[in-house]
Amino acid sequence: DAGITQSPRHKVTETGTPVTLRCHQTENHRYMYWYRQDPGHGLRLIHYSYGVKDTDKGEVSDGYSVSRSKTEDFLLTLESATSSQTSVYFCAISELRETQYFGPGTRLLVL
Amino acid sequence: KQEVTQIPAALSVPEGENLVLNCSFTDSAIYNLQWFRQDPGKGLTSLLLIQSSQREQTSGRLNASLDKSSGRSTLYIAASQPGDSATYLCAVSGDNNDMRFGAGTRLTVKP
């Protein structure tokens, strides 16, 4: 398995609180991604990064921000969590137009 | 906007049967197509990646084909086993490595 870890793996939080999810890679891949997976919607891209400090929006970016200050770390922040952001969040890594490798996921419940 | 459809949504077969999973996409301007496997409660495992210039890829009992002009891909699984039971997802990459996923086919292989 590609060296990708996500933390935390599970989190329960309350509406209105900020939440930060971390993705860490040991593969030195240039591209990193955040997806969410929901029943009935499948996997959808939130944000991605194509280098340190280089990020762009995906299909469902509203309510989320990201940061990448080091090659190995990609942070996803929910500034003020809402119940609609309850989901399973996956991080992925790749080189340009090559295989994407996924992390184990983070289950987030917003009450 | 790229739309990815997978048919059937669910499939149940007896052990040993050969089977085909289908994936179609609406915009043929893709860079690659990737097939993944997802076990319940787990992350995604990459199975095969087909670049847009390729017609097929093989790995063990798996063979994936790509017809970019018609917007179709198939995943062929030979001699299915109970351990193949999982959800199979296809995804296509366009500009900026933006990957769009299908909803998946849930496969059950009965002993």
C-alpha cells in the first residue's frame, strides 16, 4: 500500500465548530486530493493540490478550505461544520495523470 | 460536466463465473480511466489504470478495456471467487487530474 495516513480516523463534532483533517504521505507524490463519499452521491472531489502552496477547487468545495505547506501534508478544514458535512473523507495522492492511491478514510459526524 | 455511469448497480454470481462490469462516460476528452475496488468500510484500492492512448490493461484475472470514442470501459473478471465480492468503481480523469467517479457496482460472488 502507498504510504498514506489520515488523522483522525473518526471524529464526532458539533455544528459550528471548526474541524481540521490531516493527510500525510511518505511517497513524495506531487498531487494530493480530498474527496468525500456519501450514499447516493458517490465520491466527489473537494479540493486538490498540485504542489506546495498550490491548490484548486473541486466539485464540492463550498464550506471547505485546504492548505499544503509541505509536500507530505495536506490539510482539510471545515471552518464551521454543518450536519451536511457528515461524511467519509478520503485523501488520495498521485503523480500527474497516474494512478491515484487512497488513504483509509476519516469518518466525520457533525451533530 | 463529465458524468460517469456504472451498470449494473449490483450483481450476484456463482463462484467460477466470468463477469463483465460496465462503465460509461459522457465526455470523451479524458486522460485516463481507473478501476478501483472498495470493501465495506474501507478505502479504495486501485486495480487498473488505462491511459487515453491505450485500449486495455490486464492484471491477473482482471482485464479492463477502454473505447474512448464511444465513452465506454469494461472490467472483465475471470473465474470469479468469493474474495472478489466488493464494490467496483470506475473513474475518469480530465483536465488538472480532476477525477469523476461512477456510483459503483456492488458485486457478490456466492460460494
